[in-house]
Amino acid sequence: MNCGINKFPPEVILWGGTGQAKVVRPIIEYYGSKVVAVFADTPGLAAPFPDVELYCGDAAFRGWIEHQRREEMGFCVAIGNPHGRVRLRLHDFLVNEGLSPISLAHPTAWIADQATIGAGAQILAGAIIGTEARLGRQCIINTKASVDHEDVLEDGVEIAPAATLCGLVHLGVNVWVCAGATVLPRVRIGADARVGAGAVVTRDVPDGVVVVGVPARRDRAGNNAHRD
């Protein structure tokens, strides 16, 4: 089910020019492809690499791509949360421009044969994806994060470093589970919700809500999750 992971076109562009780009480039190049350009939406952003040019915005991309072989070009949206919906918008834009999304996994990640991994996934060092887990498009599973059996992650989800999803968890679109958090079995977390660092989620979380603490409760500061 995961035959597309780490099978990249010869050339790959990154959209996003900060830390996530620095994390994914070595994985892409480990498997034999070359990062040929970086694009970002932030004017004045410093290039993340001295040997790869940074371009800013859609217009710059369209000018650049006109001189490239699109059929040999893949893309990785290297933008972390709370920007899952931005990743999805860029995914659609780049597919419409004729590029192919890549799904990557660090060599030390473990992915069960019966897991299903959506287009544009980024599965980083030491991460675990359990049997029959299902990841949607543009999900990021960060360093040493664990996604257990039969979990469902809808599009644009990010699981931060060392966070744990127990079995049969369901996460809606653009959920962000922050570093070191734990979600107990069979819990459902609604779209655009956020789980604070180190929280333990014992019951369902509605759409757009931030929960923190042990056990996790709605953020008393009233800070709802950002929607892009």
C-alpha cells in the first residue's frame, strides 16, 4: 500500500524555506533525487541553503517552471503547522501546475505494511506508523512520533516530535498534536483543533478547540486554534 514512499522524480522543489526544508532535504537526497529550487511566500526570507536558490511567490514560481521539465519534477510542501490548510492549498496549486507530490520517510521510520499513506506525507526520523493506520494528504509525522493501529488522520494533520496516538484515534483536517502529547484510544479530535505540548487527551475534542494539560481540557485563555 505504500509503494509510492521514497520513490521520487529526479528533481524536487520545496515550497517552504525554513526549518522543515532543512529537515526534508537530506531525506530526498538520500534516496537519489536532487532539490533544485526552494519557493516561499515570505518576502525577504533568507535562503535556507547556500547552493539552492530561493524564489518568492506564485509569480516567481510560474516564471521559473516555464523553463523546466514538469514531468520530471516532484514537490514537497515543507511548511509545518498550524498551516495544514496552507499545505493543502499549495498541494492543489502545484498538482494543477503539472508537478507530482512526493511522500517521504526517513530511513529510520517504521511503517506497517497495512498502513495507508496519503500523497505528500512527511514521516521523519524514528516515527512509527502502525498497522491499518490511514494518513490523508499532506500529513507530517515528526521525529519519534507514534501513530498506532487503525488511527485515521485526515488531510493536513501534523503530529509533533515524540507525540503518541494510541489505537483507533481519529483526527480531523488540520489537527495539530504538539510535542510529547498523548491521545488515548478511540478519541476523536475535530478539524482545526490543537492539542498542547505534553497534554493527555482522554475524551473527544470539538472542532477548532485548543486543549492543554493532564487530563486535557479546553484552554482557559480562550485561545481557539488558528484557521488558515
